[in-house]
Amino acid sequence: MKNFYYFSSRKLKFVEIKHFNIKLISAITALSLVLSFISLGTYIKFTKRTDIEFLRNENEKLVAGLNQMFDKYDTLKDKAELIADAGNSLRLSVNLQSLSAEDQEIGIGGKAFNELIPLSSVESVGIVEKLSNKYDDLLAKVNFQKLIITEIEDKISEDETANRFIPALKPVNAALGDDFGMRFHPIKKVRTMHHGQDFRCNTGAKVYAPADGKVSFAGRRGGYGRTIEIDHGNGYKTLYGHLYRFKIKKGDVIKRGDLIALSGNSGSLSTGPHLHYEVKFNGVTQNPVDFFYDDLAPETYNEMIAKK
């Protein structure tokens, strides 16, 4: 192995370097370690700075996204409040009790959130949880309004069903004759109560049911002659006097607009062909004119129904 020397100024001669190879390797290793630590420190410092910048950008994006979500929440909240107001108006239109302001505010408070600034990870989790809770509140509000709408729909359906049994249709397409109320009787020659509405029509005019119901009587009844009585339920009954011919019989279930008879001149109290028509509610005669539309003929009504 080749020997290495160095000149000693103290001894003024060349001195052999013992174990040179080991010392050289040690020096190189030490230098390498120093350079490695310097490089690693530089890398870590640079990387840390890059990661922080990346995380800062991501946090800003997260905050911006959350703010957008909060704005959308406030918009949905406003729409939910409009729906609640509309629902309350619809409740009144179908004779349901209106809701109090407290009832309408279920799940909805004031402005949901304040303006956000960059947050720590812990605070971000809290905001997300708060947003989730607000979403649940809004969902509760929507579900509550769905129940209100269902209630309104049920009430409308109930009213439509009930209206089917109210005598709202003219029984015959004819001009009005003697009205409901006190009158001078053409046969008895005294002032008496006229309990119905007469229609001036010839024998054979078609008579229609003004509402759904069940025929409770079809036969002769004193001065009314051939008479039909229909029980519409809910306290309503109608009577048709001085008929010529029946198109139904007792016990038949009928619908509004069904042909039930032909008008005539039967009965001792008839002075000529016409239809005598009565409406009773809980046994008390009512003015039939208060129930039907004079400009809606039964034939027209049937045409409208057929087009549905």
C-alpha cells in the first residue's frame, strides 16, 4: 500500500500519515452527512412553504364554497317562507284555520350565518356541522309545508265531494215562473206560502238531478201529482212536482246531471204544464234560486262533463 506524508513545520521534516485511508473515508463520510443535512433542511423548508401555500389556497376555496352554500341556504329559506305564506292563504280559501306566525317559522330563524373568514380545521368542522343542522331545519320546514299542502288537498277533495251533493244545477232548461215565498194562490185564491220555484215548460221537458243523491220517493203525492224526492245527504233534499213520466225509481243512486223525469201537468194544484221544484235543508224549505246558476243549463253542464 502506498504511504502518504505531510511536511511538519515543527519538526522540519516529512512525517508519514498513519491510517490515511480510514481517516480519508471518515472525512468524506462526515462531509457527506453535513451536505445531506444541509440539502434536507433546504428541501424541508421549501416543501413546508409550498404546502402551507397550497393549504392556504385550499382553505380560501373552502371558505368561498361555504359562503356560496350559505347564500343558497338563505335563498331557499326565503322561498320556503313564501311557500308558507301562500299555504296560509290557501288554508283560508278552503276554510281551514290560519297558522300563527310561530307555527309558520318552524325550522326557520333569522339570517343563518355571518360573513366567514379563513378558519382553522377545527372551526371548519364546526361550520360544516352548523350548516348540516341548518339543512335539517330547512328540511323540517319543507316537510311541514308538505303536510300543510296535503291537508289543504284533503280539504279541497272533501269540499268537492260535499259539493257534489249540493243542488247547484237547474233541474230543467226553462224560464222561471212563480217564485219562492208568499203569493196569491191561483187555485185556492188566498195568499199562501209557495215553498218552491216554478219553471215554465211544456209537457215532456227533460228534468235533471241538480246533485248526487238517492231517490227516496217516486210516486203520486196529493196536489203535486207525480212527484220525485231525492235525498242528497248532509241535510239536503229536493222535490219535483207535476211530472209526466219518471225516468228513475225509488232507491236509485243518481249523479248530478242524470235525467230523472219528464215535466208535465199532473196533480190537482197544477194550472198548466210546468215543473214545481223545492229545496229543503234539514227539513226547512229554502229558496232554490239561492243554489243554482240561472245561466247554466243542465244540458250545457252535461256537455262540459263529457269533455273532461
